[in-house]
Amino acid sequence: GIFLYGSPDYYPRFGFEDARRWGVTTADGSNLDAFMGLELTSGALADAAGRLRESGVYEVSDDEVDAFEATRPGLFPVRERLVLPGQL
């Protein structure tokens, strides 16, 4: 199956459902409307209850982002970084 964080108004059209259906929570044990799953094979997530722990590869500091962008000048235009209400 697949789990993601996304718009609960958008992803259900592709078959995604609230992760609560399978008893799956985020790493801290909580659940959000934006946390959804999709079975790729019927019944595949029947015994999937537990916590989803994301890979540490997704934990990148602002300094690491700046260093990466500096290696590719001109590829990433300078823009104001925003944190919007829909972000986790």
C-alpha cells in the first residue's frame, strides 16, 4: 500500500482513504485528515496497524538546503520561503 500526507479533498478521487481505516498513525501516534492510505491489492493493509515512520532522508535542515542550492547557481531562483497553513 501507499501512505501520504495530502489534501483530503483531492486524493480520495484516486482511492485514498483516511489511514484510520487500517489503524495506522503517524510516527508520533496521531492522525490527521491529510494522512491517507491506498491499498494496491485488496486486503493488503488488513494487518497494517501501527505507526508509519518516515525515512530520515526527508529530514533536511535549512543549512543543507542552502548548501545544495549553492551548488547549482541559477537553477533555483531566489524566492521568499513561506510556511503556509496547509503545511504540516
